[in-house]
Amino acid sequence: MHDPEPESMQARLDALYRAESGRILATLIRLLGDFDLAEDAVHDAFAAALECWPQEGVPANPRAWLVSTGRFKAIDTLRRRARFDAWQEKIGEQLEVGVGDAGADESVEDDHLRLIFTCCHPALAPEGRVALTLREVCGLTTEEIARAFLIPAPTLAQRIVRAKSKIRDARIPYQVPPAEELPERLDAVLKVVYLVFNEGYSASSGTSVTRADLSGEAIRLGRLLMELLPEPEVMGLVALMLLQESRRAARTSPTGDLILLEHQDRSQWNREHISEGVALVERALISRRFGPYTLQAAIAAVHSEASTKEATDWPQIVALYSALAQLAPSPVVELNRAIAVAMRDGPEAGLMLIEALLTGGELNDYHLAHSARAELCRRLGRQNEARISYERALALTQQEPEQRFLKKRLQELG
């Protein structure tokens, strides 16, 4: 159908890019065997769509059209570079055959899942596995990933380049590994999926608190993993994501402002997500072979069962965080435990723990540590200290709703 409105077509392609570009890229990487060539092919395909579709109409299967167009654009690129040697000619012959309904397969072994396991291959450095997967599978920018890791963007970019080179030079296969190799490869994959979810659940920057496309994709990938390998910790991760995602509608106001957990309208929480998540976490706990994702899911389940902040079982949450700190120690886990201690024992007790963590230096650039300290100082009437911590948190956060929240807190202090 002819689309006479260029603006309308641009908007439609923008939406399609957000929804499908990751899967299209994954399919093209499988077809081309080259990350950089596939990335260029995706952009060329969308540029071609913007030129062709207003005149020719949107194809019945846009994803397949984009894969096919990207494929031929890549062949043209190889020919222009005069590097169409025997290996590339073989690829060209395969591509000329066509991919049919490429990208429409929703089975467990879809291209996204293959790409995740390729990016998480044990031959790659651990930090490179996660960075490459976030970049290639989920389309996060280098800057977004760097903020997630709390490291400089150039350092992150170097990790991605090294990982790509290793995949190419070592001819790492683009496939889901055999069943006997899955367990040893699983930890890195779970870490990647959860980092993707976190970027969607609480965006590191931008105009909105959440990015539904990323959290939805992480849950989809988690379900694929659970179907492929129904291990307790995979169930725990899916449960954790569902339980956190259940609060999405209540986390922001109609104007996009941040709403803290204690002030959320819990009637807006997604009960289907909660039911499914609680059932999964119970299955994982019964196995007694669970890990940190299951414990975090158990904490989220306790929150989901409480009708108000006051009705929350804070002693149980503190105990779960203590178990998590033993199993997977980290400053962020200790920070969350300190916040739970403040809810159980009062703000003074929690503040002592947070200040000890900040003195250690590992959370100095983590805005949530400073905002948590500010909140407890505010509750204790320590206005000047609260102001200093709110200002530090404001300087560190890149997300506009969080910035508005912190500015409002500073105004309230007078």
C-alpha cells in the first residue's frame, strides 16, 4: 500500500527498528559470519526501506525483506571492496540462495539465542562476553554499557573490538552449544540477560525511567533459556525479571516522574507476572540448587506479597540479603541490605552501614548509594548532610526522571 506521508513512514521504521533490529542483526551475523559487515548491512537495509517503502508499500513480512535487502547490500559491499575471495564467494553463494522467511523463527534455537552463546563463548574474556552481547544482541550503545559497568567508554569499546577479533580469528561457531557444554556457559549468559533487563527496567540515561523494549526482550530471552535448560537458576532469573517487571505501570506518574516503591499504587502491579514469578521462584528454591538470581527473586516475591510498605516482612528481606551477600558478595548487595536494615531497625542503623560502604570507596560514583544516604539523613532531620548527598547523586545520574526527583527533594529541603 502506498504511504504518501514520509513522516509516517519514518515513524513506522523507527518503531520497527526498535522492535526488530536486534533479531535482524542476529540473522545477518549468522548469514555473513562478520559482526561489522552485518551491522553495516542492517543500517543499509533500513535506509533502503525508507527510500522504497513509501513508493512500493510495506512488504507483508518486513523483517524478511530487511534481512534479504541487508544480505544483498553486504554482497555489494564485499564486491566493492574487491575482497570477494574464495571464502567470501562461498558466503555469497549461500546468501544468493535466499533466506525465505528469515527472522520469523521463534523456536528455542533462534538467531538471538545463537548469538548470545557465541558472544559468551569461554574463549572470550569474561568482561568481553558481556560487553559484546549487550552491544550486538541488544543494541545498547558503548556509553550505556560503560555506565552499567562503571568504567570509561573507551575501555569498554576496546573490550568489544578484542572480542570481535577473537571470534573472527578463532572461528568461534555461531550456534547454541551441545547439552554437555551448556552448564559451564550458562553463568555468563544469565549475567548478560539480567544486565539487559536492568537497562530496560531502570534506564541508565534518557527521558524515561524504563525501556520496555529491552526488559521485554530480556524476559523473552530468559524464557528461551528456560525452555532450553530448565535449571533452577534460569527459573530464578526469569522469576526475578517477571516480579520486577510487574511494577512497571506503578513506577512512574502520568507525567513520567519517578515513584518510589513505598509510594506506588500496588493495585497497578501486574498480578499475572507476580503469580508466574512466585511459582517459578518456589520451584527453584525447592530444588536447593539455586543461586543469587533465585535469592533476589525471593526478595522481590516478599515485596510482591505485601499490601503496603509497613506490611512488608523486612526481617525476611534482611535475612535474604544476608544470604545473598554470602553467596554473591558485592557492594550493591550490601547497599540494598543496608536499606532493608533501615526499614527493619530504623534509619540510624541503615545509615551507619551505608556510610561504611561509602567510606570503602567502591560506591563513590554510584548515584543510588548517595541518594539512599540522602533519604536516611532526611528522615533523621540531618538537612545539610541530606542536601550534600542529594547534590552528589544528582551530579552522577544521567536519567531525567531521577534528576527531576532529586531536584524536587532538594527543593523540599528548602
